[in-house]
Amino acid sequence: MTSQRNTDAPELIHAVPVKHWGRWISAAAVAVIAAMIAHGLVSNKQFHWDIVFENFFKPNVLNAVGWTLILTVAAMIIGITLAVTLAVMRRSENPVLRAVSMAYIWFFRGTPIYTQLIFWGLVGTLYPKLSLGIPFGPEFFTFDTNSLITASRAAILGLGLNEGAYLSEIVRSGLNSVDPGQEEAARALGMSPGQILRRVIIPQAMRVIVPPTGNETISMLKTTSLVTAVPFTLDLTAAMRRLGSNSFLPIPYLVIAALWYLIITSVLMAIQSRIEAYYGKGAKDAGGSGRRATGKARKKERISRQAALNAAHTTPDENAAEWTP
């Protein structure tokens, strides 16, 4: 009986893939344009690549890279802390907390970051002394503003306070993406609001929060170039402009800055991808990124599916490949 079925089995069709000539022509055009750009970068002597390679790892350049990373990390820590606080306040049933949160977001999103940084640079002029005490009453502690808020601290505060307003909307949208039934179930189990937020809502909201937060971190890296408004001149862009002005060769030092920004951005993108994959477990596709599976992944999936069909014994054991796609 089995041999009879094998004899009557239809022959496999040798399908020929359709040739997409438009794709090949487009790819060739893009490759030619990319080659022309690369040739222009390499052959143009005005870039002074020898100066770029000679100064790429100089201590003053690495010091500027370090300050840029410090500004980015510190500002994002302040921004994330503020964002979670403001998002929780927006979700609160207390109208005062909601009003304060909305007013903060309205002000910092409504004014340019450059203007805010200028303000932080002039805060010592507006308030020569800062004090802690009872409003309209006695003062317990008094501080000199210029000594307390240095240029670096003013830059970090300005960047962090502004970033908190933007990140708060990202966090709020992530929290709102969690099914309300999750919170109701946790409340039925006797969990407190704080426990529900930490153990139920935030872990599920991270899949929505992480991608735009990673983009904001990369944006913050480049926004640090605006801290000259404070003024703070130890960041990467300001330091390279200063070195270019001193040597009367601004282009190679701007190229150094651009290359360092690209390197740091690449590292941040890799970290973001790993975090997205971690919090995207259980999504429809790997990492929840929506990317098309690679040829190797498709082949592995096809082999696994064929093995499952064979294990189910729904096809003849001999020459089973002819009976399944």
C-alpha cells in the first residue's frame, strides 16, 4: 500500500524565482552614488585625514568625549526620574498633582532648550543666593548660587529638566498601554498601588517605553552640543571647535567630533536593541521589532516544522518530503 502511494505521488515543482529587475537597477544606482560619496570623502584633501587620525585619541579629545558622556548619562538619569514622577502625577486622582504635572510639561515643552540653557547660565544673576527655610519666614540655610550651580551642573540641570518633560509623555503612554484588567486583578489580590505600579504595570509598559527612550538618549547625546549657551565649553563639539580655531583647520576637528558621535550612537543603538529584545519577549516576532526573519531563521523554522509533521505520523515514513511542502 505504501509503495503504491509512493508511485502515484506527484512530482515536485522546480519553481524559478521571479527576477525583480527594478530592485537590481535601484541597488546598482544606490551603489554607484555611495561609491561616489566615498570617493569624494577619501580623495578630498581638505578633510586632512592625516590630522584626523593623528588627533583622534589625543587626551584633550578623549576628555571632551568623557564630558559628553557625563552630560548625557546625568541628564538622562534626571530626566527618567522626573518622567516617572510626572507620569504618575498625571495619572493621580488628585487634581493638584495633575495640574502641577501638566504645568511643568507645558512650560518645558513650550520653550526652546537653548533658551532654557541660557537661563540656567544666568541663574546666578537672577538669584545671587539660594536659601532653605519657611516661606515668608526665617531662613535656615543660605548658599551662594554661583558656587552651588557651576557651569557643568547648570548644563546637566538644564538638559535633565527639559528631557523630563518629553520623557514623561512617553512613560505615560507606556503606562496607559497596559490593560486596565491587569491593575484590577492585582488589586483583587490585595496589592497596594505602589506594588501594582512596580510589579505589574511598569514591567509590561517597558516594551512600549524602551524604544522611544532609547531614541531620546541618542538625541540627548547630540543635544549636549548646545550647552555652550550656559556657557559650558568642555563638551565634544565646543572642544573641537576650539581646537579647530586654534589650528585654523576647523574641518578635520569637526570630522573627529562627527566620528565620535557616530561611534557612541552605534554603541547606544546596540544597547537599545538588546534591551528591546529583553522586554519584547513574548511578542509576535523576535524582540517585538517587526523585522523580517533572516534566511537562516526561516530555514531553521522550516526544518523544525517538518520535524514536527514527521513526529505526528500524518504522512508516510518513506519519502515524506514529497507529501509536505
